[in-house]
Amino acid sequence: MKFTVIAVGKLKERFWTEACAEYFKRLQPYAKTEVREIADVDPRRAGGVEGARDKEGAAICAELDKLGPDVHVALLAIDGKERSSVGISQRIDSLALAGKSSFAFVIGGSDGVSAEVRARADELLSFGPITLPHNLARVVLLEQLYRAQKISHGEPYHK
């Protein structure tokens, strides 16, 4: 199994990088996992918010293209489907049983993602109606992927 997180923006603060590194390390025995960072685009240099979204979107789609046509793409979006930790685990297991082994999880920029990225997504996933900073969303995603693997393997995990 392979998980690829495509995230707009670079982690700058040490506490974010350390948190992500911890869950990244924990995930390795279960799934090959990688994070691909997309440079965030300043709207003032891109002709506005829509221009920045389009440039970031083109970079996200280029990364998705590199993963091949069989990758299952989940876009994190506030209007996506909310799933419990068990639900995330069951969804990944269900897709794996259907032959999927490569998953991409997309975390867009602060102004959202382009229509092109939304169109590429196989599903929208939400962590609820709250707004999370993108750095925190990355930590939560990695933790939930780790938790999903523990659930799937019937292993204990702190509740």
C-alpha cells in the first residue's frame, strides 16, 4: 500500500515538522508514505486569488499525474464526507479489496483548490465543519492514516 500526501505550503515551524515526522515514522511499517509539498503562490504575484489557486492546482495535478491513473485521490475539503477513524479505515480497506493500492490525499492552499483539482478527486474527505490551519490538517491526516492502519490490522491504539 502507498500513501502520498500532496500539500500546498512548506512546514516551517519545528513543532509541525516533528509531529509529521513522528506519524510518518509510525506509518512506514504499514504503507510506503511520502509527502510532496507544493509551493504556495502569492495571489499578488498571480493576478489574484483565482490565479494563485490555478497555479497551485496545476502543480497539484502534475504531481497526481506522476502517481499514475490508478491512484485514488481524496481531497480534504470542508464540504467533503465526514468519516470516523473506523470509517476511514474501512474505506481504505474497501478500496484495497477492490484493487486500489495507491492513495493520494490532497491538502490545498489557504484559498482552497482549483476546479481542476476538485475534478481530479475521486472523493472529498472532511475532518468536520471547523477550519484547520493547513499545517495542522497535515498532522491530523497523517495521524488518522496511522490510526486507520492500526484499526485495519486489529492492533491496539490509544483511544
